[in-house]
Amino acid sequence: MTWRESLGRALEGSAAPEDAALLLREAPLFDLGRAADAVRRRIHPDGIVTYIVDRNVNYTNICVCACSFCAFYREKGAPDAYLLSDEGLSRKIEETLALGGTQILLQGGLHPDWGIEEAVRLVRAVKRHPIRLHGFSPPEIWHFASRSGIGVGEAISRLMEAGIDSIPGGGAEILDDEVRGLISPRKIGWKQWAAVMREAHRRGLPTSATMMFGSVETPEQVATHLVRVRDLQAETGGFTSFIPWTFQPGNTALSRDPRYGTGGGNGLGHPLGYLRVLAVSRLLLRNVSRLQVSWVTMGAKVAQLGLFFGGNDFGSTMIEENVVAAAGVSFRMSEEEIVATIRDAGFTPARREATSCST
Amino acid sequence: MEPSLRDIRDKVEAGRRLSGEDALRLFRTRDVHTVGEMADFANRRKNGDRVYFIVNRHINPTNVCVNRCRFCAFSKSREEPLAYTMTMDEILRRADEAREQNATELHIVGGLHPDLPFDFYLSMLRTLSERHPGMHIQGFTAVEIDYFSRISGLPLDEVIRRLKEAGLGSLPGGGAEIFAPEIRNAICPEKIPGERWLEVMEAVHAAGLRSNATMLYGHVETLESRVDHLQRLRELQDRTGGFQAFIPLAFHPKNTEIAKGYTTGLEDLLSLAVARLFLDNFSHVKSFWIMVGPKIAQISLHFGVDDIDGTVVEERITHAAGAQAGMAMTVSELVAMIRQAGRVPVERDTLYNVIREWPAEEAR
């Protein structure tokens, strides 16, 4: 099997995991880019690159999961542990609306005392304001359901009744339990992650999907992740977008783990690896419409190049971002900069409808 | 592939020289993959899989400058609170540190100081080269060389001869900005004209010293003026062969008088790739990671670049204008960055002699 054969199969839409892994490992950068660009053009022939004006609100950093790749979580009782107050939440939403924002991306740690009641109350508090709510990744929903002794489907129904509009695809990391065992042993496994998404999609609730790579995984495991998202999408059609991003090692336990590569990067977790993963994502996930570039982890310059490697969405202005910032990475982009960056690459910027889904 | 690039591709593959019109089309295209591929091809024909870096230290002895270039956030007048001029001890301390860190080069550029005499620079060179004979001194842009000639009343050739005698090993490529007079007048009216910059470099090369060449992009220049700039450099290189590397420099807007955003990733990579394709008589194209950021510097290794400068340690000029990169990179960071790109890291000295080559981990 050669990378050319694999690329041919990817372009026909019949790539197997082995093809994806071979492409990640061996295909020359520009062959990958050109193929991904062709697929992007087929799905989005208008040359439009979308973005959204929204804010990340992290309601708590208290988390029982304690993943080694995460710099954000705190134990309950830690001096800098927090739980956002109702007033604090309202103020953040008012600020977002005043800045023209149309959505809140609401995520937090797995708080030991939180079940579905607390989550529903939080959703209602957000939805008192005229704003879209994209909230609670699968590990949070699983946590609420198990704390309250209800099924995941019921938990999602309760959140939908309270007004949630869509679910972010976080907590996916790498959808392979060997990798999860190394970097997030207390987090739900890949099948549970998929089960939450399946339940959401079955109820008509759209979601995104993410992938965090560049920690300890192999290209084969990245390929597995892509194929699992593709297969689930073939089944439900509920994913609106896919967002791959790189592990940010600052302030994390994983960065000190000998299994994590030396020299500040591992495997594909560097700018050239990022472009390769983005392109292979576009090639594999032809059934997921939107592929988002990550300026939050890669910076505006690399994100712009991502538009030539399959990306067609620039993400969000992120009026606030805490999780990546906790790892010491603090790129900022205003709406004007996002628009200018998209234009400079020869694409047409368009602000996403307030009714669509993002992360 | 964009059909309009087909003839350029043919020329590149045949090793034929590109015209100015070709370069203009390359700057305008958004067929990033074809440009990248061609530049990579042209680079690997010259340099193979090798990517060079240097263990060096920048020293900017003074920010006091009689010129007031509008793109510059570094220069100050003598009276300003942030004005500084290092004492010889401060310069020596930096050089000593550099030596301890196994640096092979000192990179010295500064403002055009109104009071320091030419002798100051000669004695600085003598002191440094006597104390650290193993370190190569790359110093003084063509603008500074011209200034030395004016403040000393000595002819250019004599200035260069004395600098060389005092220990100057080679020259960096700064101060070139954009040669075209209408752009140059808009961004740095007091600076020597482009013709003079080229004349100084010609004299430098004639004296047996190598130098680099730069181009400041991303401000008010036009694509035509970039091509004109590259053309003049290529012509001079045809005559002298004295340029080692071409280094496009990304304009940084912070604290300057030019209202403009930072350059984009695409703009950075096209500047590097087009230079690699057009400047067929330059051995090396360098992406200075301080300027474009380490991430684009890595990606540029697939866009025609074979040199990512060095460890730097302390950099004041670009940081005054809001550089977002750090000031220092370790050797292991540079090596990792090059290896991740599937290339072979080579530590070089100033004149591109190989000091150490790292075996490739895995080729891509």
C-alpha cells in the first residue's frame, strides 16, 4: 500500500483507518493539502469561510476527572477553585450581548456535587437572556446523569427542555481507550462519548466533535478517531462541525510525563503536523460539513494556512477563553482581524447564523 | 494547479531564471500548494534536506539614532527616557555569556548614534575579537557603514578596511527595507537611498566580506516594489556573489507610525517562497523565527527555507514593535522544530561551515 493509493481511496470516500494513518505518516504536505482543498471545494464551492461571535464561559474549574493533559482543573477546596455565581454569569452574558455576541459556549469541570438539577438550573439562568446556548460536553452530561441516577437520554431531554441549543464536542481527546487510559483515565471511554452524541442526535440536538492530538497518541490512533467520528456521523448525521486541535503542554502533568515526547512536541503536535491532521480530517470526514481551524491553539497565521488544508470555519472571536489560556497560550483575535485574515487568504468571510452550532 | 502557473513551473523545473512578471504572479496567487512545492523543489536542489541554524547572540549596543524611520519602534533620541547606550563592559558581559553558551557568532547592530565616534566601533571590535577570537562578529548594516564614513570623513573603502582589520567578519543584511524611492521616502525618508545601500554592499563584497540581504514587507509597499527590490538584489549578486542569505523581514506595527496589522501567515510564506524561486543566485533563504514566529518558521521549511537563524537570546528591535515570539530558543528546540519538519538539522557557523549535523529521525 502506498500513500498515493491511500490518497486515491480518500478522494473516493472509501479510506480505511490504515489509509488515514499512512497519509498522516507519509503523504507529502502539498499533496495532502491539494486533495483536502479539492474536497473542501466540493463541499463548500462558494469559498465562504464562516466564524461566530461568542464567549466561552466556564462555570467551574472544580473537576473530579483530573486529566493529566489539563492545566485548568482544580480540586474542590483549592485556593483558586471557583464556581461562577448567578450574578457573574449574568454579567458575562450581558457583556457578550453588548459586544454583539450571539452564543455562549458553556463548559466546566465535573463538579462532585453537580447533577442534572444543577445543570438544568444553569441552562435556565443562561436562557433568561436572548442568546444561543452551546453547552456541556459528553463527559459533563454523563456525569450529571450518573450523579442523578438517570439515563443519558433523559438527561439530554431535560437539558433540551430547559433550552439548550446544541452540545460541544469536547472531551473527545482521542477516541481510543488506550490513549484515554494514559491521559484521562477517569474520563468516560470512547463508547460512552459516542453514546452521549448518539442520544443527542437522536433527539435532534446538533453537536460538534473535537479531537485533541499531539500528546501520546500514534497516527494510527488519530486515524481511528477520525473513522469513529465518520461512522457515527454516517449513522446519525448530527455532527455540524469537526475541530481538531493540539495538546498545549504548559502547566500540565502530562508535559512532565516521560511518555510525552521531549523537545516541546510529539508526533503530530506541531504546526506542520497540525496542517497534516487538518487535511486528513477533511479527506476522511466528508460527511461532516464544517471543518474548523484552531487559531486559539495555533495562532492566526497557522489558522489562516489551515484554510488551504481543508478548513472552512474560523471558529469564534472567543471574547473569553480560560482552558487553553491556563496552559500559557494566549492568542487573541478580534472580529476585524478574523475577517481580514480570511479575506487575505482569498475567501469570503461570513458570520455564522445565530441559529447554527459551533464550538 | 492554477493553469497560469504552469509556465513558471516549467521554468523552475528546468532551472531557468524567473522574470519580474513571474514573481509578481507568484505574489498574487493563492495557489499556495503549487508555490510551496516549487519553492521546496528549488531549495532542495540547492540544500538537500539540510536546514541550518546558528548558536548566536544578538547585541544591540544603542537605540539612539539620528534617523526617525516611521516603521521603527526601536530608535530613540538621546534625551528620551528609554534611550540607552551600552558601556563596553555591558557589551563584553553579553559576549562572555554568549561564549559560555557555545555561541559562534555575535550579531551586532544598533542605531546611528549622534556622538559616538567611529573609533568607538573599531575599539569595540578589537576588544571583542581579542577577547573571543573564536567568535565570528557579524555586525553593522550598510546604513551604519555609510554613517561611519560620514562621521569619520573617510571613504567607504577605508571604513570597511579598518572595520575588517579590527575584527569584523561579515555584515548582516538590514537597512535594505524597500529600495523603490517612493516607498522608501514614505517609510524612512532620512535613511540612505536604495542605490547607496547597494553601493555599500558592493564595496563590502569587493573587500572580501560576505553579507546578507533583507526586505521589509507588510507595510505600505506594493507587490511591484517588492519585485523591484528582489530584482536589484539579484543583479548585484550576479556581479559580486557576496550575499549569503536573503531574509524577508515582516513589518511589526506596534509603537510605529504606520497603521497596519501584523503580516498574515500567507504573506510571510509567500515572501519566503517567492524569494527562493526568484533569487536563484542566493544559496540560502532564511526565515527569522523572531519575525514570523516559530510556528510559521517551521512551516516555512516546506516553502523554500533552509535556515531559521539561531538562538538569538536577546532581541530588542522587533520586540520594541510588538514581536509575539520569545527572545531565545535553545538548540534542542531548534533541532526538534527542524526534525518535526522531516529535515536534517545542521548547526552552522556564520559562513555556513558545518559545525554539527544531527542525523534525521524520520524523513517525510
